[in-house]
Amino acid sequence: MTDWARQQQKKISDIASHMLSGAVPYIEGARSIAGLRFAAGLGADPDILPFVGVDSETDTLPIDAEVRKLWSPEALEKLQPKIDRAEDWARSILESHARSLLARL
């Protein structure tokens, strides 16, 4: 494994830790981890694939602060219950995988 891949695995571990502590929302963390998976050499890892699935299932939701700036406050307010439900769903799926990644990486 290259130093680069180890660095990316460390980033994944840090994100997983922040998700578990509540510092990073699960959907946001899923998007970040999914984006790092190939550079970390974990493209088909069974603990990574659920993050990819959550990213895919929630990709239409405006989670990122930069994206939210492009939305009207009224539209965001209307969409917030759906975002909250999606975040709860993501947590229920990803918490155990985040713990596993943290333990392994």
C-alpha cells in the first residue's frame, strides 16, 4: 500500500470518528468517504459500500453549505423534514460501518 492510500485511509478514519461523535452529519460523511474510497484502495470494501449507497440515495438533497446557499430559504425549510429523515436513515445504516472502519483503519 502506498503512503497516499494510507493518508486517504486516515482521512476516512477521521471522518468516521467525527460522524460517530456527532461532529459530521452522516450524509455529509458518507459523501466524503465515498469520494475517498478508490484513493484509499477500498473501492469494494464491504464497510465502504454502504457509504456509497447512502451517497447515491441522498445525492439530490442539499446538504453541503455551499449548495444550500443556492437554494431559497423557503425551499430549504420545506425540504428540511425530508433531510432529517434521510439523516436518521443514514445513521441507522452507517453507524456500525463507521465503527468498523474506525477500528480497522
